Amino acid sequence: MRWLTERFTERTRIVADYQSSYPRRLTDEQETHLFRIAQEALTNIARHSEAQTAALCLSAGPRTVTLTIEDDGKGLPQPAGQRLSLGMVGMRARARQIGGDLRTETGSLGGLRLVVSAPARYATKSDDTNNQENTDSLSG
């Protein structure tokens, strides 16, 4: 996520801050879905928000992982009857795939805030060993 926010700032000139209280690795599935949600949210910020700044915060506790992404842009106009964009639909689907949900609200910066909350599924030692074995077999 830190890498993602740094590249986003370089590419768009929108200052993105990343904070984390991420105590250890989540499962590959959770990490991938959260990364892709953040990627889509940042893409939407760059395309639609007219923001100057953005903030990402990943916090994980014993039972819940929460990803919050917000900006100081113009928010999410939603005239009556308008459908959600494919990006929003995809982010909600990814949140559901890890047992969570995605909420949209007005953020403290004045723009849109996306909050993804899901049950925390931490990687086990055997997951780390399997990942290392898979990495070794792919690199050799």
C-alpha cells in the first residue's frame, strides 16, 4: 500500500498519505482484495474528485481489518436513479469476497471516504512457508 500511494503521488501530483497499524500479514486473498480496492479508489480519486490530497489508513485488530480511503475532492454526486459505477460495484464485490462490506460517506477532508471492514484473517506460519516454497519454485 505504501508503494501504491507513493506511485500515485508521483503520477498524479495528488499528495497521498499512508498510515498503517498492520501488525502482521493477512492471508494472500485479503491482501490482494484490499490492494485492488485501494488501487481502484485511487484511480477514481485521480479521474473524478479534483482532489489535492488523499489519505489511506489500514488498521487491523484481533478480529477486524479496516481500510479507509478519503480525499479532499468534490465527493460523490449521486442524483436520484443514477447507478453506481463499475469501479464502485467491483470494490463492493471485492469487499464481500473477503466477508466484509464497503461504505461511502463524507470524509473529514470534505470529499469522499470509503471504508472497507472485514473479519481479519491472518496468515499462519504454514502460509508463509508455502508462499516461500511457491516463490522458490517459480524463481528456479
